[in-house]
Amino acid sequence: MKPSISVVITALNEEGDLASSVEDMLAILDEHFSSFEIIIINDGSTDCTPQIADRFASANPHVQVIHHQKNMGLGYSIREGYDLATKDYVMWRSGDRGMKQESFSSMFNMIGQKDLIIPYVDNPEIRSLKRRIISRLYIMTLNSLFGLKLNCYNGSVIYPTRLSRNICTSTLGFFFFAELLILVIKGGATYIEVPTLHEPRKHGCSKAVTLKNILEVLNKVLNLAWSIRFTKIKRISPDDKTEKFKLEK
């Protein structure tokens, strides 16, 4: 039997790409899943993003929209979407399109082989040299501190919904991606990495590499490394569908 999936699409002023992102998902999800839902989180957009999202929700019962009156941040929006998810699996997708549709198919075909499906960018040359350098240093630092060998920490990871929902992270900022992934893996989840292809951004610019994000990440990385160094992660009720993980002294 095919599994089901919830796709959380976050959008902040993505009027140029949101429609394509949603259309791509609608075109491919029915092929791979028994049922699905798309949850669009409009994070305080000031352009036509809200109207585009509402149009999809009105036309398709698989799509729902949450509107934020002010910008709450990416981690907050993703956390909200994960908490609203009702399907077996959940994943995040940015509203700026990004990953090519065939790469989503590659990821979906891997579901069930491991707990987590972790994508990484297989054509990094589409990004600026500055962003590639920062990303590489970030990945090397996290791998070194947490004893992992991942190729990416900020991608559209596919989680079993129960695992994504039951991890308590210390931040809802940019480090939310990595912290959630690290805690789930340290809690015993298995994973497989999948190479994916991405398209150059056609509208707007990336909001990832900012001074605010960099400073927040540095602080949170050190705090998490300290916590994991002096605590252990305990798996609670491993045979229960409401399985949880926590840090325990």
C-alpha cells in the first residue's frame, strides 16, 4: 500500500514562484501516494502571495492555507506546518520552487527504505561562490561537532510525521532545520541521502544567508553541541506510534 504525505510549503513574498511550486507538487504527489495534502504557510507576505495561495485552496481540496499577519520566521512556519500534518510522512518545500520535479520522484521512491530521506544538492554550481563556501563550512562544522557525515542539513527532508512532531527544538530560527535533523538521528532514526538537482532562483533572492541567521546559528550550534556532549538522547516508547525523543541528563 502506498503511504500518505503532507507537504508544507512556506512562502514569504514568493508571488513569482509559488504557483509553479504548488502545481509541481500536485502533478507528482498523486502518482506516489495513497493520499496527500499541501499546507501553504504564507508568512506575512506583502505581495500577491496570499491571493495566489487562496486561489489554490479554493480550487483544490488537497490544499489548505495558513496566513500570518506578520512574518514569524521560517522555523516557526515549518513547525506549524508539521504540527498540522495529518499524513504518514511530512516534508517541507520552499515557495521558490528550487528542487527539480524529477528529484522529488527520486526521494519519494526511497520512502520506506529508511526512517528519513535526506536530500542534498548535486549541482551546487547553480549557487553563488559565497553561498557554496558558507554552506560547505557549515556542513563541515556540524559533521565534526556531532559525529555525522551528512552532505546537507537544510534540505527538504522527508520525516515520518510522528518523529517531526515530537522533537522539542531550542529554536524556531534558521538553525531549526539542522537541530531537528540532528536530534532525530541521535535519537536512533535511520536515514538515506539522495542526490537532487536544483534550478537557479528566477525571482527574488535567497533569505538564508544573513548576518542575523549566521549569528543565531553559531550560538545554537554551540549550545546543542554542549547539550549533547553532557546529556544523552533517550528514545521514549519505541513501539508506540506516539514515539518521542528527548535530551536526558
